[in-house]
Amino acid sequence: MRTGTLGTLTIGQAPRPDVVPIIDRHVPERVRRIHRGVLDGLSHAEIAARYLAEPGEAALVTRLKDGRVVELSRSRVRDGAEQTLKRLEADGRDVILILCTGTFEGLQSGRAWLVKPDHIIPATVAGLVEKRQLGVIVPIASQIDSERDKWGPLARLPLFAAVSPYSDGPEAVLATGERLQAEGAEAVLLDCIGFTERHRDTLTLLDMPVILSNAVVAKAVAELFGG
């Protein structure tokens, strides 16, 4: 399709000022954008009551418009994402991009093309690194286990480390990358939509490929609209 409408669905609040510029850099200007979030219009108390992760529960992390960082129940956010997806489809979106690299089992669209980063990123990165050792940086330590199954396409199990794109500074990001490199990583993937080009720039001192998840999916989405 040469023209059309792109809907983005974030697990937090829309629009995402950290991610939208990366999408805009790659998706053609002629494509109309509509941004929606699972947490749009909710107070802190409502977010906590509906979606806050319980101890030991698989969690996803996002940052709200006011800067607050919250860890959300993956299963309950998935239900919220399904409702938000239906609203985007009702508005007539041609392509809907999930702005989260976490897994959402069974999430489907009707007419719109649904783009799930957890399907695109592992397969794409597997093709890039082949038998080389990949290091994966996730935003919270619990995702090392809860999101491990999506890495099946890789020839080798990746090395994992956690650092927050929201609350940790560049020194922590660089130290995490250096630790993965010391353990044998030959490339690093920043596996959270919240990581941006400034995080990748921080890791240029490693002198090895640093792959930005949201750039990978933005480029893929651009292809659906003719590049």
C-alpha cells in the first residue's frame, strides 16, 4: 500500500515522545498516524488497580506521560491491549504496530495488518547474527525468564542483562554492554521499545553492532507502506 493509516498501540500512554520520532524517521510522511495507549485517560490509582504487576507475576514496564515508571501485569495488559486494538480497528487503521517487544499470545486483528515486534525482532536478528553470540538487554530482570521463549529462532541462546531505559543513566547502560561483551557477546540487542538512539549511541564505545528494537520494527512497517 502506498498510502494509508498507521495505528500504534502502546501498553502505556500515547503518544510516546521517545518512540514516535523513530517511527517518523522511517515511515513515509504521507502515512497518517494515530496513537493509542492501554493506559490512556487512567489515573495512577486506576492503573494500579487494573494493571499493576503482583510479586512473581510476568511483568512489562513502561513510562507514563508524567515520567512515572510502572511495571504492569503482562496478562492483564494483554487484555487491555486487545480492547485498544479493537478501538483502533474500528477507526479504520490499515496497519497497527504494537509498541512493546513483550509477547502477547493470541492477540489478533481482523482487517488491519497487525505488526508484533516479538515476531519480527527475534527472526530478523537471528538472520543478522546467525551463529554469532548475541547479548540481549532487557528493561527489568524478570523479563530474562518471562520472555526467554521468544528467542527460539536464534542459533545460540543469547546472553542476557537488564538495565532500565527509563531510570538508569548512560553509565549503567554502558557498564551493562561492557559486561555482555566481556561474557562473549559479539552484538547487542536493546530489547525494549523504550530504548532509543541515545542508548545506542552510548554503546558505540563497544565497537560492535548495537541493534535497536524499535528501529527494526519501524523499518519493517515502512515496507508495508512502500518504504
